[in-house]
Amino acid sequence: MADRRYLKKMTRYWAAEEARATVALQDALASEWFDYWHTHLDWKGRGNRHGSDRTAVAAALLRLLERAVACRRQDTQCWVVLAPDSGQSALFLHSPNPQGTP
């Protein structure tokens, strides 16, 4: 079990990482199309340390997915990949190329 100081520190860390990922998502959503655009919430792999951290990564990625879906772009696919290594878990966006090329 993690101690209270660790949980408090990691709560602040995950909030900061989610805020950074939200900014990246907002910047990406301004684009016309996506070619498997993605962002990782846990770039440093800290979610592998404790079960509560892994849960925080999954919950934050799902909140990012909700934000991406809320923009209501009909041509965009949005999905989350949860990997055994939390540093590889990511939110993906993809849409057809408007020029018609793959």
C-alpha cells in the first residue's frame, strides 16, 4: 500500500500530465485531419510503480477520450490503447485524408 505522501504527490503529477495532454489534444483537434495522431499520458512510465498509478493513467486517458468525442467530428475515429507498460498507453485519433491519398 502506498503512503499518503506518495499518493498526494502522484495525484498532483497525474493532474499536471493530464493538463499537458489536454493542451496537446486541443491543439490536435484544430487540425483538418489525423494520421494516427496519438498522445501518451505517462511518458515516463511512472504508472508501472503502483496499482493506483495504473488506475490514474487509465482514468485520465478515458477522460481525454471523452473530450475528443465531445468535439463531435463525424469523420474522426478516437480510441484508447491500454498497454501492460503504462508508458505505452495512449489516446489515438484518425480520420480520412481529405486529399484522398492513403
